[in-house]
Amino acid sequence: MQPSSLSGLPAGVGEALESEGVAELYPPQAAAVEAGVVDGESLVAAVPTASGKTLIAELAMLSAIERGGKALYIVPLRALASEKKTEFERWEDHGVTVGVSTGNYESDGEWLATRDVIVATSEKVDSLIRNGAPWIDDLTCVVSDEVHLVDDPNRGPTLEVTLAKLRKVNPGLQTVALSATVGNADVIADWLDAGLVESDWRPIDLRMGVHFGNAVDFADGSKREVPVERGEDQTARLVADALDTEEDGQGGSSLVFVNSRRNAESSARKLTDVTGSRLTDDERDRLRDLAEEIRGVSDTDTSEDLADAVAQGSAFHHAGLASEHRSLVEDAFRDRLIKCISATPTLAAGVNTPARRVIVRDWRRYDGEFGGMKPLDVLEVHQMCGRAGRPGLDPYGEAVLLANDADTKEELFERYLWADPEPVRSKLAAEPALRTHVLATVASGFASTRDGLLSFLDNTLYATQTDDEGRLGAVTDTVLDYLAVNGFIDRDRDGGTESLTATGIGHTVSRLYLDPMSAAEMIDGLRSVGDAGTGGVAGAGGDDGEFVMTADGDGDADEPGFGTYTRAGEDGDESETADAAGDSA
């Protein structure tokens, strides 16, 4: 299927894709078109990394814009938001405008109303909804990249509730969810009332194996000799082997996945011995210039350490880097100037940095609840492995896990190479997550009664997956009790219907994206300080020790009790102040 044969896209888009080298759609892309993705049909695309998921999203968004609509692209990482914005900006020649929003959770992003495509993280979209962004009502297409992250216990509930809210606001919304290959993509499709395109097709061959001793044993039964001398580092030897194996006159780059920022920086530093000795004079000159550019980004130890590594053809990548640092490293790696990146798993979450060889050095990560080093999920390891192989640049991709003994080698084969990814499970019913999202749902007007709240929550993945119909109601009631006791909501049980209303402080906590439990602790702390005087936190009065609002701190007229407080009788310039809530909030 040729791009130029597609209908429903802005004029010239199909021809532009062909000029970029997309002569034929990949099989998963063609299947998405046949499933109606350019006709406004909702779709879940569960296909491997580097198999063309982004183009499926672009076809959906561009066709929606051609029909007069507006599109939202939800990403899991800020770094990915910047990359996608840059990628989508090439459509500006066809009259498509692009905006990105990832910061300030207190903003309604009104300026985004003028953009055709908006790129944002799920947390930012959630905050935009809480703050009443008017353009949310105009959306006709939403794309959720890496939708399998609804399984993440920390960020998953936000993505899940955000998609439920968007679909409630816009009943005819086209929802396109891009996922890695997971064990229950059909359940995600059922939740989103979407068609399903599921495929294990990849544009180039991927071989996954385990290195132990002097060789890599691959899951397909093949073997590659990579001897490691006594005292030699296993990772360094594999990186060197990739660089020394030329295909079409080019050595292979490597991605090394480790389990912490510190380990990423340490690994990159150690691997300079491997990469630095294999640079040409021209590459040394270009890397020297790049290193100086990196030093110019910020005057920090991290910037200096990164520049030192980059000058030798190695780099590290983690969420603690400045966005400009990340962009410089990613671009140089794609240009094959940087030969190896040592990274935390953030780089596996969609950022386009494939390598010929992926080395999963650390397959365990510290987990406080687990009580120690916990093995990574199959899905996460497969996501890392999927970064191996660059279409158009490498004839194949190799993903290698490391074992120090025969038992570990066998365990890695059974745990990861021969295993299917885990099914995605909603984490919304965990009380901390539900506490935050129930308050936001009431405060933003999505539900004004208990029945309405339960009806809204019935549109979540959790409701789709649970077999216990009473559990959602029970845990919701527990959360409502907590929010009411702490003054975040009012409950009126008069008549046959229980109404729910967010209080002034409840609105503020939701709008500022605070966890209600954290907010309650802060308020209790402020009241304790007030009680140490004579009158608690107050909005009026004047007895010594009592907190009173300063003249210039009368706060928001719509939320009485909020502002800047000081002890009565103290000099304002020297007084201890606090942003606090009075009992009237």
C-alpha cells in the first residue's frame, strides 16, 4: 500500500511520505489503514518497537485535521514530547500547526487552542483538564503513545483516568493507542471500544541472547563467539565486538541499559577506553566540538562529566539530564558519531535511538516495597531489546543479557527470552492513586454525585478488568470518607442521592496537582503552628500569637482563607509567614 494512494489526508502528505523513503506502508501500518484509522475509527496498535507505530498515529491525526478536527498526542516522557513535536513539525509545510505542553501544572494552556496537534505528557493533560482548558472540548482525535504504561503503579492511573475523561468530554473521540506487544492487547481494545491491530512483524531481524563465558547464545539456537579475557569487563568486550564488526563499512553502535543514573554515568566513563581508541581523526574533531557545546549548556558536574565522555565517543542518558543535553546526545548517536550510550530504562520508552546491539547489563532494580533488588518485568526488558537494529542502517539487531554463571544464563532464558510479556493490569484501585483522581473528578465537575462518580469510574480499565463488582464501590467509599474528613469535599446525603462538592481547598489541592494526603499533612502542620500560639490559623483577629492574613496577601477571592499569613503583632519584614488555609476554606 503506497502512501500516495491514501485518501482523507491533507494535500501532498502521501507524496511527502514517499519522498522521505516510505515507498510502501509496513504491514502493521497497512492493517491500521484497513481498520479505518484514516476514517476516524478508534484503534489499538500492539506492535514491536521500530515497526512504524508513529506513522499510524500521524495518519490518524492528519486525517482528523483534514476533517476539521484537532488532535492530541500523549507521551510518557517530557523528553519524548520534545522529540515528537520536532518530528511532527515537518507537517507545517502542509498547513498543520504543532504545540507542546509539559510544564506548569497550574496553567490552562489557553494558547494551545490555536494548534492543530498538541503534544503533552499524561500528567500535563490531566492538569489541563483540571484547570478547565477550553480547547479540550474541541479534540476529535487522541493518541496515547506507550499505552501499556497504564500498568505502571505510579503513572499508570493518571493515564487511565485521563483517557476516560477525554472520552467522556468527547463522546465521538477517535482514540488511537500505541502499545508494545503485550499479553492482553485485546482487553485494552475492549476498554477503549477500539479495533485491534496486533503483529510481531519487524522491519529487520532481531536476535535475543545471553552472553556467558566466551559466547552469546541466541534464542534461535545460533551462537556468536565473543571471548572475554580474565579480568576483562563483559560489557566493554561486547561493545568492542559490535564496533569491530563492520557491516557495509560501518561498525555497530551499542546501547547499554543499567539500573540507576549513577551506574549510567559510571558505565559511560568506563566505556571511553573502548570507544575512544576506535575513533577517526575527523570523529575526534567533531566530538571535541560537541563536548564544548555540551559544556555550554550548563555549568554543572554532570555537564562536565558528560562532555568528557562524549569527547571519547561515549555518553550517558537519564532523566536527570537537561533536555538540551539529551537532544545533543541522541542526535549524535543517531548520526553514529557517539558509539555507545549507557542509559537508564527511560531511553527504552519511545525515544528514537536504535542501535545495532542492545546490552541489558542490569536486569534487576532496587524496589523499596519489594525489599531489595527486584527483577524487571518481561515487558520492560523486551522494550529495551526492541531498540536493537536500525532500519536502513543495520542489517540486523542483537539484544544481549549478561550472565556470570550457567544458572543465571538458564534463568534469563526462561524469565525473558522464552517468556511472553505480562498482561497489562490497571493500578487505579490502589488507594493513593484513587484518592488523587476521585478528588480531581469531583473538583473538575466530571461527577457531582456518588452514583455519577461510580458511573465515570466504570469507564476505566479497572472496571473493564475487575471481576468483583463491589470492590470499586467499596474502595471509592473509603476514599470519599477520607476526603470528607479532611475537608476536601462536602457530602450531602439528603434525599435518595448523595451529592459531592469540592470545597475551596479541595479545588486548590486538585488544581495544584497535590496528593490530598500530602496537602492534609501540610494543613495539619500549619494548624499545629497556630495552636502553639493562641488561636490557630485564622483569617481575622489580632491577638498575639494568632496568625492573620497580611494586607498584601488576601489571595484568591474565590477561595477565602488562602493567602499569606503572619503572627499578629510581628513586623511583617521579620515575621514567619505561611501560605495556609483557614477553617472557612
